[in-house]
Amino acid sequence: MRRSFFTVLLVLELMPALMHAQEKSVAPTYKVYGFIRNYCAFDTRESEAGTLDLLYLIPKDQNLNLVGDDMNRQNSFRFLTLTSRLGLDVLGYKHGGMTASAKIEADFYCMNGNTATLRVRQAYMNLGWDLGRDSYLGVKMGQAWHPLGIDMPDVLALAVGAPFSPFNRSPQLNVEYKPLKNLSFNLAGIWQMQYLSNGPDGPSANYMKYSCIPELYAGVTYMDGGLLMRLGLDVLSIKPRYRSSYNGVIVRAADRITTMSPFFYAQYKKDAFTFKAKTIFAQGGEHLNLMSGYAISSKVDGVRYDYTPYTTSSSWVNFTYGKDIQGVLLLGYMKNFGTTKTLIGYNEEVVQTALIYGDPEVILKATHSQLDKTAIFFNKNAWNINQMFRVAPNLLYNYGKLTLGLEYELTGVQYGSKQYINLENGLADVDTHWVSNHRVTFMTKLSF
């Protein structure tokens, strides 16, 4: 008995060493990469844009002076190098049955003022296990492209399709299971850092922080040769307020809004030709740089607000042909379908009285009289958008590691008057008018 006991102790002590001897490691390799990139951009209109106007979104609505001149119809030009990038890839590390890789990437960003600061763009690790028979399990942890944003059009614009396509990098835990060679499933929990939901306090990470629920994503991907298709659903649940006031007492608020956004992506490549297309039917989505948001639909004793999301459909198609000389075309379209519930402030009695008299102007004024009680949290405060489009042809010349590119981008937006809002659906569908911006961009990029 004593001999058996000492034998077991010896085996237990030697087991870690034996396992370590069997789990051989393969040292990683390192790859430094990056580029120096210059942008020259000319616009014919004041616009909503970030990174010193390089990350272009939409042209601003009319701003008429007393004589009817649109003050936002203004030419502008800029020349900047701040989107240059530096990154490090860690590749090929193996330990036992696990493979690992990592990426850390930085570029420059201007949040306020004209000073560019270095910021973390991506920083994540990938862990993987080969399960045999073409099956695979992978885990991505860290700051990376949002699952809705990884598929982007081939254009030289810094916004790469936004706001017609989701644009977001966030901290995440993304698990991929690949049961077959051509099929994979993803499940991810995502947190907000730079790209934020909007709300009563403006863009803030607190809405998710006090929600205590990460953004959730589930998707499936099919690949076969040059064909790739992806289908997914994104669910976001936030608390726009975590404190409230009730009878003069500060209390905890019970607010919450939950939104669901399905999307579909398709890609086909053959030789020098590439076709890409994506569509997303988004509820909210302002944290994805989509032109959308949500609004208050009712108040319950000030302790709880109920909310209703704006629903938008955003789609784009992208054609690319060539290698050394590439021709590119991007077409985008977005439609705002409004809210699913009536916004707060809708006074049915007043409107019904106006209907009896049959005076449309009275109806509009009665509705507008409640607008100050309505809170709308929209990306870039552009809730009076009804629809918009983009046409963007590109021409690129690739000479080794040097790329020269020229892009013309026409973005048109149909706005409605902010003086009147249809509180039944949240749309500004009175006095609709189109504004457009013509942007010409020249880019030089030297990669290394």
C-alpha cells in the first residue's frame, strides 16, 4: 500500500514535466508593416465628417440666411498625412495543439483641434485549435473590427463606405467554430470604446456600462472558391439613463432599449474582377456610424422612459477590376423608415381638433408645438434625413509598393424641415429637399 502511494505521488509530480515534454512549441515570427499616406480632398459643401474632414459622412442640411443664401454651400480643401499607419503582426506561434497569432496597430487621429495623436487602432490575439477533418475552433480577443464592419468596399476613401456601411472597431470576444471546410459560425460579445451609442448625455460608453450587457453578434459564413457569403444578426441593449428624479428624489432609472440589426454580405472574385455587396436593416446603429438612432416614446413617472428605435435600410454594391491599374465603382443607398412607435409629445386631441377644421397648417403647428418635449438621439443630429445616396468611381495606379488614387464622390441627402416632425413615425417629411456634395480626393500611399 505504501509503495503504491509513493508511486502515485511520483507520477503526479512528473506529469507536468511529461506533458510539457510532449507539448512542443514553435517560435513565432514577426512582421512590421505600415504605410505613409497623404490625402488631398476638395468639397463643394460643408459636411459632417471626422479626422479633420477626411472621414467623410454626409453633406449638411441647408443653412439659409435672411436673403435665402445657403451658407453651407461652401468650397473647402485640405492636405493631410495623419492617416499614416504602423503595425506589428505576430505569426506562426504553436504550443501543443494550440496556434496563436496577434496584431497591434496604431495610426493618428484628431479628436479635437488640429493636433494628431497616436492611438491604438487594433490590438488583439487569435487562438486556434485544429479539431481534425477540416474542423477548427478559434477565439479572437481584443480591439478589432466589429463583425458588421469587417466586409468593406474597395475604395480609397477613409470612411470606406460609411455611413452606407457599418464602420466600427471595438473590444470584443469573438468565437469561431468551423465544422466544415467551407462553413463557419461566429458568436461575439462586443463592448463600446471609441464608437459610442448616443443618448441624453451625448455619445457615451455609460449607456452600455450601466446596462451590464455586451453587444451580441451571431453569424454564419460560407466560402467556396471565389464566393463568400455572410449572414448575421447584431443585438444591442443599453440604458440611456441610469439615474432619474422622482418627486425631487434622485432614484435609479429603469430605462432600457434593445435593438436588432440583421445584415447580409456577398462577395465574388475571379481573376482581376471583384464584386461585393452588403445590406443591413438596422435599428438604431449610430454607434456603427450609420445614419440612425432612437427617440423617447413615453415617460413613466420620470422613473422610466420608453424608447423607440429608428429603422433604416443601408446598402451598397462595389465593382473592382484590374491589378496594376484598377477601376472601382461604389454605389450606396439608405432609406429611413422612421420609428416603430409614436414619439412623446403627440397630442391626439389637438390634432383631431385640427382635422375637424381641415386646416393642414394648423395640424403641423399643433404637432410642432409638442416638439420641445421630444428627445431624438441620432448620429450627428441628422434625424431629419429621409434618404440618401452615393456614387463614387475610383481610379488607382499600383507601382510596386506605391499607390496613386483619384476618387470622385457624389453624396446626396434628402432632408425634411426640422420645424415640423411627424410624431407618429419620427420622420421629417415636410418641405423635403435634396442637398449634395461633390468631393474629389487624391491619395498617395507608400507601403512597407
